[in-house]
Amino acid sequence: MPALQFDPQEIREVIDKVVRRTFRMDYNWDWPGGVAFYGVTEAYEATGNEEYLQMLKEWVDEKLEDGLPKLSVNGISIGHSLLTLYKATGEDRYIEIATQMAEFLKHDAERFAEGIFQHTVNSESYNFPQQAWVDTMFMAGYFLLRIGALLGREDYFEDGLKQYHGHENYLQDMTTNLYYHGWDHIAQNHMSGIFWCRGNSWASITMARALGIIPVTHPSFMIIEGSLRDQLAALVRLQDESGLWHTVTTDPTSYLETSGSAGIAAALIGCGGLYNKYINKSIQGILANISEDGTVLNVSAGTAVMKDIDGYRGVPHKRIQGWGQGLALIFLSSLINRKDW
């Protein structure tokens, strides 16, 4: 198998540019910042740069002065930053707020079927009754695993696993092994039935991270490992020669999209060298889509479950997005943290 080909110093320099550009954006307590700052936490852990942690701490502390806002499943994603801040600083207030968020999920978040979270956002203008979106695996499922493991709270941990298994059951197609964007439990269908790139990255990167938390002796380990294994085997065969994936993974006429590609490529890094040739393509493709000022380019805007394939093809990808910054940082940090097998 080929070795990974990159210059660690170059990657560290790019990480620094992306982090600093990320903090020149404005965020509410919601998922764009949640994903962006999770990327910053991985950059901090990969590089040891305390300045990244300090910038994050200043943002969170300022927001906490206003109190915890009304929560949603998507808005829980900021909790990832709270967990890292608690581990790094030992300040109890961070874990106290994170625990409030976990308690919201446990007692107040809307659910359907076997206790799966309904997709909810920080806006009463949008309602998605009994819909599961693949985004939730990152925003809430992975958060529950992390806080459950950190605090030794089996109830949180098992609820996180429930979200992984429920989303796999409803969203992973057993023919292609790709993940659909959404499931409508009332209509009993996948709505537009699209295999969206960033959606597949939400699933792949969070399953890859989960396998580092779940004991190998837990029955869920093999369930999640099997889902990820089959998904990645399908995704690498859809990679474009540029190293990126198309925003509709199965449609080569749809545009190449950087954020989803970064998440997928980050998941590939944990596979013991099996996918190095694909990762090497992604290194070049993703670096080519990061500007000199640290802006991650060609990132699709926030995307609902669109009505049809043309809806996905038409999602704009012109402007900087927090989730693009965050997913790129996850990929770049994963390179720095890679294991030599």
C-alpha cells in the first residue's frame, strides 16, 4: 500500500490559516459554530497550539454570559467544544452546561419510532415532524457518546448508541451501503432519496470517531464497524480523480463539494492504511480548495432534504461556511494525528 504523502509542516501552516479565518466569522449558538469549533478542538489537540483553545474559550465564555439559549438537536453540537474545554481547563461550568444539554436530549428532545431524535433546529419557522436526518449522528448522537464516556454515564452513552443504530436502520441503503439524507417516518420513505455527500460524511466521520470510544467488547462496536466498513468501500469507488466527491455522490454531473469530501477522507484515515491511495488524492484536492487566507472553498450552503436531485445540484457553494471550516480542520488534524501502521 502507498504511504501517505504530505508535508506535516505545510499541514500545520494550513491548519493555522483555517483556524484564524474561522474566528473571523460570526456565529450564534447553533450548528455552524458547533461544527466549526469541533474542528478547532481537533486542531488544538493535533497541534497543541494553546492559542486555538484560548480563542475558543473566549467565544464560549462571552456567549455563556447571556445564558444557555433554547436548545435543539442541531444546536447541541456546541457541546463538543464544552467537553474539550472542560478536559483542558478543568472548569466545572463547562461540564455543567454540557450536562444540561445531555439532559435536554434525554428528557425533552422530540423523538419517534424506537426513540430516535426528530431533526430539530434553532428556529420555530422550520418543523420536520418524525423526520430523521443523517446530520443528527454528528450533532447529538456523537455528543452523547462523548459525554457518556467522559462522565461514566451509561444512560447517555447507550442513548448515543441508540441514535447510531436507529439512523443506520432508517438511512443506510443495504444495496449501495450509502446513507440517505433523510427519512420521513410518517410517509415511510426517504423523501427525495438522495445520497448526499456531506450527509455521508456526517455518518462516516462520526462512526469512525465512535469506534475510538466504544469498547470492542460492546455489541455495538461490530454493528457500527460493519456499517462504516461497507459505506467506505462504496464511497471510495465514487471518488473523483480530483480527490473530492460530488455533492450527490452518485451523480458525476453534480458539483464537487469540499466539506463532505473532507469528512469522508478523515474517516478513511482511520482504516490502517487500507485507503491511502484515496487519501493522497484527497490531500491534494482539499488543499487546492483552501485559499491563502484560510477560506475553505466550494462548500455547499446549509441544505435541507431537497425535493429532488436538481435541488441538490442547485444548492449554492460560493461562500465560506462554518461547517466547511470545521470539516476541513477535522481532516487536516487527522493527518497530523495519523497512526503509522
